[in-house]
Amino acid sequence: MTFSEKDSIQIKKQGLTADLINGQIELIKSGMIYSNLVAAANIGNGILKIDKKQRLDYIKTFNKKQNQLSIVKFVPASGAATRMFKFLFQFLEDYNFNEESIESHLKKNKDISRFLNGLEKLPFFEEVVYKIHELIPNFNDLPYAERCVEFVKTMLEETRLNYSYYPKGLLPFHKYGTQVSTAFEEHLLEATLYATSNNKADLHFTISEAHKKMFVGELEHIKEDIEDKTNTNFNISFSFQNKSTDTIALTSKDEIYREQDGSLLFRPSGHGALLENLNDLDYDIIFIKNIDNVVVSEHHDSISDYKKLLAGILLEVQDRAFKFLHQIETSDINDTDIDEMTKLITGKMNVVVPKDFENSNLEPKLFYLKERLNRPTRVCGMVKNEGEPGGGPFWVKDENGQISLQIVESAQIDAKNEHQVNLLKNATHFNPVDLACGVKNYKGEKFDLTQFADPKAAFVTVKSHNGEEIKVLELPGLWNGSMAYWNTIFVEIPVSTFNPVKTVNDLLKPAHQVS
């Protein structure tokens, strides 16, 4: 497609080119390239089950090497809290206390009922009440139904506390006596138990540029106190999703969508855009965990053990891979060596070797093994499927017939293909986004992670903009197609490690309440 001069200026300001935009348009028009599931990964077939003794051994492995390593915790944290309060916005829209009793409304709406019954357990309860009394001095004299409405309004309205504008990471999540902590603070505290080296903790948060001032302010407020309490020096960095990773929007008829002023519409391209942010980090181990998956401090120790487990497995596998790679470079390799290397990639790294591998000569085998061993490695925690939405671990066949372990989202599955849908439904585990990543090669050089992504694994999704349906392209998810060609190890971890806050009511669950 040819763009106008005005379009070209806008495209250039976005850090993009006309060729890139045309490529995006073609991808959207051609539609999704769906994943081809072969089977769900499960215990003994793609997912490791670790017993207590093994777990303790892997933790020891990590503990022994921890202070010799550079470590960072990478936390995607750009999401606004709006979706947390979706049912509360709906409540304000649907409920009129002059026309319906609150009791009648609650019978029809379990979410609102649970929210109102648990109000006093919410970490921000006192802050909301204080604000209400500031605005409405006679609040206590109002009928119960009206008090409920005013409480929700005080939480959400722009002229009041405006919680829905906050990044999720800076909302009050937990209450310790008179102190309240955010998800951001909990990540710092949790990191001191595993993501440190020589009493130094590096954490990197990807945030929205609009929220940077808020995050920096919160860090200044809590940093000194946490450093004193934990005897840890924190190095906290932030980055934003690069505008050049935004993608063009099309109408439902595959035409370029234009705003009222005629300008093009660009949209953020999902968490796959964060591959660039991840690629900028130069560390021996990178832990990845979502911003909303935190617990109160009494559970931090047990959570940290499983992070150490993942890292211990990573270190053991890397150590063996690096030894083999040095051996390939410096020594003569015999058939026994080939067998040992093959056992490592097929046994521990879940690599399915090509059919002609066994009958190949030494040189092609060696070439293949070196190429397979010399890749970034991720060890991913997987929890038993209890009906939570999200991606899961699967054996996937690519267009070349190669089978590999991948984390696949439901959006990557062809909903019209009954066999694929059944494989998705019958999966035993799902992905909680809990990863330990090794991004350096055997020489200590950092990999260019963009070279191990599958650009074809992009998502085409339908969104709404100004009341109109639009088609947008999301880049391959960070732990989906963006890590398609990494060495992948899946490990079962307990569901107790997965405590995301998707709605405000999740804050009422035991993991978010001090016992």
C-alpha cells in the first residue's frame, strides 16, 4: 500500500517504516497462523515432577552458586488496574438504589455480594472510608444501599481516589497491621530471598511511560526502609514498551482504520513487544514473574524455594551443555560423546531430534548438537490446571515438521478444529508465568534473543475503538512465540505459587490476607 506524505511523517515518528507497516497489514489480512498441537505436555511427557530430595538438591545447587552470578528479576508491570474493577463499574451502571433494593441486586450478582461482604478485609478499606467522610460528612446516616454506591464511587471516580487509573503494581494489595503494601513492594521483598547476589537485588519493571513518576515516587517512599529491614541494596530499573513495536489497526473489512482527523491508529502489540526490553538485560539468570502474582510475606519463603528450584535446574543443565560445547571446540569427539550429548538434549531439554539424525555421519550430528545446545534456555514452572485462563504447555509441530515444547495461548488455537480444541481442553497443566532464564552462551556472551523468536506466531485479535470493531496484530507473546526456539524445560510447581489478582475480589483470598 502507498501512504500519503502525512501518513509517512506519522509512521516515521512512530519509529516504523512503510515496509514494516505493509508487512503488518499482510499478516492481519492473512489471519492467524494457528499452532499445530500434537499433544498436551504432562508429567513424564514434557513436564518434570521433582520429589522433595531432588528439590532440596537443586536449591543447594543454586544457593552454592548464587553469589557468583549476576541475577535480575524481570517484571512486566505496564497494565492499568481498570480490568480489576470491571464488575464494580458495571454495578455503578446497572444499580439504582431508588428503583431496586440492594438485597435484591446482590442475589443476582455474586461478585458484588462477595465484594461488599468482604469490604473490611480489603487493604484499602480505611483509605476509602477516610476519603468518603472527607467528601460526605453525613455518610454514616445514609441508607445502606446508598453507602455501598458511594464506597464504590469513591474508589473509582476520577475526582476521588481514581484507583482504576493506577497501574496494578501500585494499588494497595496487602495490609500488615496499620501498614499497606503494593504489589511493587511485595516483589522487592520477595526478591531478597532468591534474586540477589552478594546482598544486592536487581529488579527491572516494564511500565507505562505515563506511570513512571508514580513508580519512582513509590520507590523513593519504600526503598530505604526495605533495604534496612532486609540488609539488601536494591538496584531498580524501569523501561517502556518501545513505540516502534506498536502495530497498525485495520477495520473489520481489512481496510486501514483512520481516526476522525485522518491519522493512522497504532496500538501496543502485547507482551511480545517486551522481548526488546528483555534483550537489553545482560545477566546470568533472569527470573520472570508477572506483577500481580504476589503473596503476603508469611508465604514468601515457600514461594522463593520454587524459584530456586527452577534456577537450580537451569544451572545444572547449562553446566552440562557448556562443558559439551567447550569439548566440541577443543577436543576430538567420539560416538560415546555424541551419545551423551544426545541424551542431554532429548532427556533434559525435551528436544525431538530429526528422523534422519541417527543415520547421519559424525559431522552433521555434531553440527546439529552444537546448534541445539548453544541456545538460550528457559526453565518454566507449570501448575496443575484448575480452570484458570491462560496458556499451557504443549508439544507443537511447526511448518517444517519439527516437534518442540511450547507455551500456547488459547488464542493460538483454531476454535473450528475440534481435535485441537479437545487437546487444549484436556491439558493437565497451565502456565503461571514463572521462569528462570539463561541468556548467555558457553563463552559468557549474551545471546541476541530476537534471533530465537518465531515472528509468524503473532496474534490477530479483534478490539473495539470508538465503538467500532478493529483488527490488530499482537507480536508473538514473550513466553510464547518470542521464545519459540529456546531450549525449554517444564517443571511442575504447586498451585500455591500462583496467586494472581485479576479482580479486586482476589485480594480476599487467603494468599493475600495476613493470618
